[in-house]
Amino acid sequence: MFTNVIVRCVHWLRARAQLMRWREEVMLTGYEMHWVVRYFLNKSQTWDHLISGTGTSTGTPTSSVGIIAYARQKQQTWHNLAHSADRVFATMSSAYKSPM
């Protein structure tokens, strides 16, 4: 009988530990969803600053049409990634709150 009680206690402790690990994983997944969207937005803003000229080392605006077109394409790509990830995360989780 005594061993039966020990087995139940050990089983309960292992189940409780597993529940706590899953709760932590759910919490971290929520954070990671926000981090991904914010990272994509940050990269988009970085390219946007290069377009406006505030991101250059000399502080002078970039005058090359090709460079500006490339920077706009990159800015739009990162912006689209942020919106796509935001939409997917919103449909996957009802607890997700958009950082956008």
C-alpha cells in the first residue's frame, strides 16, 4: 500500500511538471509571435530610413534611383512579411494581440 501512494505521488508530480512545461511553452510561443512581427516591422523601418536618407552614414540623402528602388522593394517585402505573419498569427490564436 505504501508503494502505491509513492507511485501516485510521483505520477502526480510528473504530470504537474509536464503541465507547467506546456503552459510555459504556450506563453513563450505568444511572445515569439510578437517578436517575429516586430522584427519584420523593424527591418521595414530600417529600409524606410535608408529611403528617406536618415539611415546613411553621412546624413545626406541617397540620390541614385536604383538604390532608392531597391530600398523600396526591400522595405515593402519586410512590410508584407509583417502583415502576413500578423494575419496568420491572428487566425491561429485567439489570445494573439497584434503589435501593429
